[in-house]
Amino acid sequence: MPEGIRTLDAIRVPVRDRRQAEAFFGAVFGWDFDPVADIADLAGGTADVAGGTGDLAGGTAAVARQAGSADDLAPSAELVFTTRDPGPVLCLSGSDPQADAERLALLGGRVRVAAATVTGTDPEGTLLHLSGQPGTTVPRAAGAGTALRGTTPSSRAGGPRGVLGVIFVYVRDLDGAADFYHEFCGWSFTAVGRDRDILFAEVGPPLGLRPAAKKPDGQTGAVGFYVTVRAPAPVAADILTRGGQAGPPQGAGAFTIRPCRDDQGTAFGLWSD
């Protein structure tokens, strides 16, 4: 049986050039960015996060400030761009590192424990990071200020026009993945879609499990993210203007999605009602 319910606090997305990613997503969606500590540094236990010593102040990762939208889109998780993570990482609320590690290993995941954090994978290899203190999954580096998720307005005129909306994890064993996340995180899934092959859970942002065969072409890693927007057509046009790619709209039940890429080839999507 699951023990408590975890929240999905953030996803970390590896990019080749973080500054370029910041410029692209900042221009398209009106996001500002704060520097944050890298998971690689936290797992090594080599520095004090609050003090910003060692590599933590090196600026190798940044979190998007998405709040303050004129369209009243409310972000429910943070999006972090990093040049150091080996693949997309799901950042989850934790409790006790030792208990989290034992539970993860018992359910078939791989585990590494350091200080107040646990890093590891689910049984299929999707990277996980758990903070020992709920609400601090994405610690700020020195000089990043005290902005918290959902409270910091963008400095750009009109505020952001999109927020991190939906996250997909593409898996080989749909039922097995649902069982793992139910047991480890306490999440309950509902089947949706024409073929009932999408399992959704409300875990902060909606998180969907989909068969690996449905993963968008060219997406690296098992985790994909969609930005929720009110008006997808002008956003898609802006993506194209700035050197990205925006595919045609596709139906997804009551929603519409557009597969996209930024100007570095990082895959993401637009999600709208």
C-alpha cells in the first residue's frame, strides 16, 4: 500500500546551452529565470545550498519564473533547465531520506543517498530526485532571491503567456509504471484518450503515463513536457519566427496539442483547451 502522497515539484530538462534555452523560452513565453543548485552538486554533498559555495553558484541550472500571467494561468510545478543532468529528472517531495531510499529500492528502483536528498530511478530508469524537506526540491543558488513557486511575477510586459502544464512519462510497461508510482508516490491514475492508453494523475501538474511507442519523434529521455497556453496559434508562430519548430495541432481528447522544438532541438509541446 502507498505510504503518503508525494507532490511533483519540478522537472529538470537537460539542454546543450542553458543561456540559449533561457533566451528562447523567455522570449516565447515571457519567463524570467533564477539560478538554482544542480542535483549533481547536491548528491555529492560537497556544498551548503544556502551558502552558494562550490559549484552551486556556478549558474549551470536555472528555474523558470512563470507566475503573474495576465491570462490567469497558474503554474503548479517548476521547470528547470540544466546542462549537467544526464536526462530529464522528476523532482518529488520527500520525507526521510533513509526511508525514501529503502522504499524506492524495495519497489525495484535504483538509489543513491547523500545528505538530505535521494537520487535514483524508477524501475524503467526514469531519473528521480527527492528532497528531504518538502518544498525545497529546487534549492536556489546564492543571489537567487526568495522567490517561491507561483508567487514571483515576470518582469516582462503582460506577464507570461504559458506555464508548465502537463508532463508525460513514456514507459514500456504502462500498468507496471502505474503500480510503481501508486505505491511509491500514492498517485491514483485514470485512463483517458481514445484508446484508453493514457493514464493521468493530478500530482501538482497533471502527469500522464503513455506507452513508449507513442513518444514523439526525436524526444530524448522518457519525460516530455507541455506548456499550457490560452492562444496556441500566435505562440506557435512566434516559435517558428525564433528558429524553433511547431507541428500541426493534434487532438488529445478534449484538448489540443502541438509538438514543438526550441532552436536547440529541445522537444516540448503546446497544450490548450
